[in-house]
Amino acid sequence: MALLEGQSVIVTGAARGMGIATARRAAAEGASVVLVDIDPSVADVASEVGGKSVVGSVTDRDCARRAVAAAGGVTGLIHVAGIHRRGDVVEATDEDWAQVLGVNLTAPRIWAREVIPAMLEQGGGAIVNVASLAATRARPDSAAYTASKSGLLGLTRSIAVDFGPRGIRANTVSPGSIDTPMLREHEAAGGASRTDQIARTYLARLGSPEEIAGCCCFLLSSDAAFVNGADFMVDGGRTSGT
């Protein structure tokens, strides 16, 4: 049996990077999938994997409601959508701060608030929030991003504690340096180069979106039935060294 056979799974940020890889993996593992993104091209990805698409901002509660309705009896949520804006706590504008926390921290709360009642109707489910290495190791010039991802760990643990007794598990996956459009955009904007990031990763390479997708799908599966409130660091050993 496929890992997610019979599950109904929502994936946010599903038009590119880790989101598209996760949507493809979930579908390949037997789940019916609803793909969500602000980019209309998410409809093409949904068609490719035999799923449904919802176009909208993850900060919009109505978008979450439409996705839950499209999923039917939703049993899994993988919240991948996220953004980064450069700036330390002095340089970051109020607008950038609000936008980053809105997408990276407030939106996961919005989605949890919508999917949890639907999961309870199914007898339980699982939520995976994609955090970041930055949640535990601050990145330079990334005050808003670091704060938002640190907060996401706390939010996810709160869900695990409050709803674990009712059959809903919640965990985070914290990627290190993954070869995604976001990483390339960060580099182009003056952030750490690909060479520097590889040098700090003890597998001596960047991770792939598919490697994050595999961890996310594992956490939705029955193989992870006793995993709740955990943070999976998928960073090629980067946090194991100095």
C-alpha cells in the first residue's frame, strides 16, 4: 500500500520549490491532493498530479475555507508557503515585517483553525508546518524571517499539545539549504552564496525539494503515528557542527 493511500491532503505553496515537490510526492503516495498557491500556475500542477487547485493568498481565511471544502474529508495539511525579506531588526521596514509574519506565522494559524475542525470530524489527522533552520539558528539580515519561523515552532507545538489527545498530530520540518527558487532569489539579492551554503553543509551539497517532500509525507503517514510536537531538522548535518 502507498504511504498515504486514502488520505486527503492540502499542500500550500504548491506552485514551485518544496511545495510542488511535496504535492507530487503526496499524490504519488496515494493521497488525493488539493494544491494551493497565489500563483495561478498551480492549476497546471494540480492537473499534472490529478488533484484540485485553489488559487489565493494563504493569508486569506476564505482561501483556506475553499481548500478545506475542495478536499472533502481532509486528513492532512502540509503548509509549505513562506517568504523571506532581508533586513536586520533596524533595517527591516514595518511593511516587510508585517508581510513576513503574516505569511510565515499568522497564515499557518489561519490554516490550522480551518483544517482542525474538519480533521476532528474524520477522527483525526496530521499537520506538517515547514519551518527553517533559521528557527533555531538565526540567519544574518533576516530578523523577520527568523522571528516568524521560531514562532512557527511554538505554534506547532501548541497544536500538538492541545489536539494530540483528540487524534491530531502536528510537527515541523526545518530545511537547511535547499536548492529552490527562494534560495536562488536570496542569493541574487545579496544573501549567502550557493558556495558558502554548501561549505556549511556537512553532506557537501544543497538539499533537494524532493528530500523535504519525503520527510513531510512520512510525517503524515501511519509510520509516524507516535510522532507529535517534533521538529525534524533536514539540513545535511549543518547544525551538527560548528
